[in-house]
Amino acid sequence: MKAKMKLAGGGATVTLPASVISAAGFRPGAEVEIHVENGRVALTQRGSDALLDRLLEGITPANIHREVDTGGPLGNEAL
């Protein structure tokens, strides 16, 4: 997919297609982190909600673990 970079003030703008915004899970008005990785510009939506959503999307029946028994209470834990 191609886009054109346009000069704006002291920087530049690139308009992202709606399909890219949707695929990345970005919300309109959300803050994004901009960083460069290996000569490529990367955008990451800020906030723990975006990270949690992305992590939860990766859970599948094939990679979910079973319950882990950690034993009974050892101190003054509420039951």
C-alpha cells in the first residue's frame, strides 16, 4: 500500500487509510507513540487497553494454559 507524505508546518503528515487504522486496532482520537525501528517508522497506540486487547487477541485454544494449583493458603489470605 502506498501513501504520499505531505509537508505540514515543521513536520510532515501521512494519511492512513481506514483499513489500516482498523487492522491496527487504532481508535479515532487515540494517542500514539511514534518510534523508529531498523529504519522504519512504527506507530503504537498508547494506553494499557490497546496492549491488553492485542494480547488477548493472541489467546487461542491451542496456546491457553490449564489452571495452576499453587496449594492452599499459607498465611492470612482472605478465602
